[in-house]
Amino acid sequence: MAPLVEKEGSSGGDKRPPMAVAMEWVSRITTVALMMVLPAGGGYWLDQRCGTGPWLLVLGAGGGLILGMMLLMAMVDGAKRNKTSGRHDKTS
């Protein structure tokens, strides 16, 4: 089991094991990536079924980009808020 020792210069005084911190980041990155890619994939699929050309793909890609950026900004805002309060974020 990994020690719960805080390394000097670590971010935010997080006392969780390094694997727990890494898994939290993997979850965040996967969530953002899927939020950006799935709408474009859905648009492509709908274009194929409806024969609408690339329009739904472009709409899905644009929507996914906007949603992904909104999620990233919310994560950064939450991290800043939690850093000032001295606790780590479990929900974003």
C-alpha cells in the first residue's frame, strides 16, 4: 500500500495515495474527451441515417467543443475554489 506522505511542493496538500490522485485525473480527462467526441459521433451517425451531409457532424463537433470547454472551465474553477479552502475536489 502506498504511503500517505505529503511530498514537499505537492499540489494543494493532498494526502491521498498517488494512485488515487492519478485515477481522479484519468476520470476527468476521460470525461472531457468523451464529452467532446460523442456529440460529433452522434452527428456523424445521424448524417449517415438521414443523408444530411456533414451538417449534423459539424453541429455535433461544435456542440461537443462548447460542452467540453464549459466542463474544463468548471473543473478549473472548482479546483481554484477548493485550493483556497484547503480541500481536494471529489465531484468534478
